Amino acid sequence: MSSDDQRSPVERTVKRAILDETMEGRPLSRRTRQTKRSVEQYLRGGVIPAYMRRLRDIDRELDRHRRTLNRLHRDLSASLGRDSEAFAARWRRVAADFNFDRVNELIREHNEWYPVERNLPLDPRTRDYVKIRGRSYRRTEIGADWVLEHFPPVPRPVD
């Protein structure tokens, strides 16, 4: 059995690319030539990691909530006019009753699994995962306080 027979199809192609001067393009780098290929690496390379899909879902949910709350805030402002006390009381009730279960579940999953999925190293001093660009990877669950921070209980001027 020749040594070419023991090589994978990728390794044989790389060897031909190195030896064949007629092939177009740049020569493969040494790192590319020496990296061992496997089915697992191939499949992993074509799939969006779970933490990225989850972060995308969190951002989509937050955007959806912002749009809905913006519409509710605008509609409540229009219906109550300049009655700021009535608006504040009603808006606080809307904020307290708003359902964030789906996005908060995604945030809990993110906080639990992100360091494992990203293979973050532990900081021996803090006994916690290292920070990413100086910030914690953890996300805070949202609720009424988040609503009131982004949409204060003050009616908008009516056009």
C-alpha cells in the first residue's frame, strides 16, 4: 500500500496542489497544509454555534418587545392626553403586567451555557469565568424596571 493510499482525499488534493504548478490561485499556507481535517471539524465549521443563535434570539425578542412597548406607550399617550398622573399609574401597570417569560428564559440559558459553549477559561483569583473585553458575559433578566427605564412613565406630546 502506497503512502498516497493512506491519505485522506483532502490530503491528496493538498499534495496535488503543492506539486501541480498549473493550478490557479495562491499556494496553500503551511498551516493549512498541516492542519488535520476531520468530519467533526467540517460539520462544526458549517453550523452557527448555539450561543450565537441564542444571542440572536435574545436580540430579536428584545426588539419585538421594544416595538410593542413603543406602540403601547404612544397609544396610551394619545388616549390620556396630558394627564400625567393617570398616564404614570396606567403605564406602571402595563410595565408590571408585561410578559417577558420567553426572553428571560433565553437569558437564563445564555448565562448558564455561554461560558461552556465558548470554552471560556476560569480566572483563578475570582473563581469565575474571565470577562470578555472587560465585561461580564452575563445578561440581566428584564422586567418592569427595564420597561420604565426605556419608556419612562411620562406621556408623549400629542401631535
